[in-house]
Amino acid sequence: MDLNFEFAQIMSVVVRRWRGRVEAPLAACGLTYARWSVLYWIARNDGGINQRALTEIVGVEPPVLSRHLDVLEAQGLVRRVESPADRRSNLVTLTETAPAVIERIEKVLRRELREALGGVNMLKADTFLDVLHTIHERLAGPVEERPQARARQG
């Protein structure tokens, strides 16, 4: 079997299984996996993040992100404020209640991750994370900027 094909297939299965494992704990906090992902990236960007940049990081279209933010705002977890650098754009920030919800979710996710990684050498896990970051960076950006798209165009 082709190593590249197997890698992609295993990654796909792992993601589905991970989501299946964490959907119920997230639902208990009033979140879906997609909304948790949005909340996570906002939390990782202290002081707020531009809505356009958040769209790129999360990997969704602007209307999808906007719907997620609408729900998170209604739940009192985030707020959109005018960017001091550019009045035409919004910064998305956490509310005062969000950190407690995030900590509750992260506690559950840490437990699930410890169980999933049980017995795995942490050096190997760190190396794997580095590989995932590399893949993430290479797959980010518009299709026309990806190496395989440039090769087809050239």
C-alpha cells in the first residue's frame, strides 16, 4: 500500500474518532466541535483576533464563521469589537465568562488525549506534532498557492 495514501486515510479516521470522543463533553458545555475550534483559536490569540484571520486559521468560509460567532456571542463567550487599527474590520475577543468554560472543556479534552496517547513515547508525539504543523502550513492558503496546483498550472 502507498504510504502517502495510508497516512491520509489513517489521519481521516483518527480525526473522526477524536471528534466522536469529544462531541458529548463539548455538547455538555453547549458547544459543537466546530464552535469549540473557533473558541480555541480566539483564546490562543490574546487580545483578540481579526475576523478575516480567524476565518483562515479555522479553515472555514466567512459566512460559516459568522454563524459560529453569532452563536458564541449569544452564549456570552465572545464579542466582536471594532478594530482600533482598521474600523472596517472586527476583532473577536473572549468575554469574561469564556475562560472558565474553556478551562472546563480543556480539562475533559486533556483527559481524553492522555487516554488516547497512553504509552506513546512523548518524543515521538512531539515529532508527530511537528509533522502535523508542517502539513498544516503546506495545506494552508488558496488552492492556487499550493505546490501541486502550481505544478498543474505550469
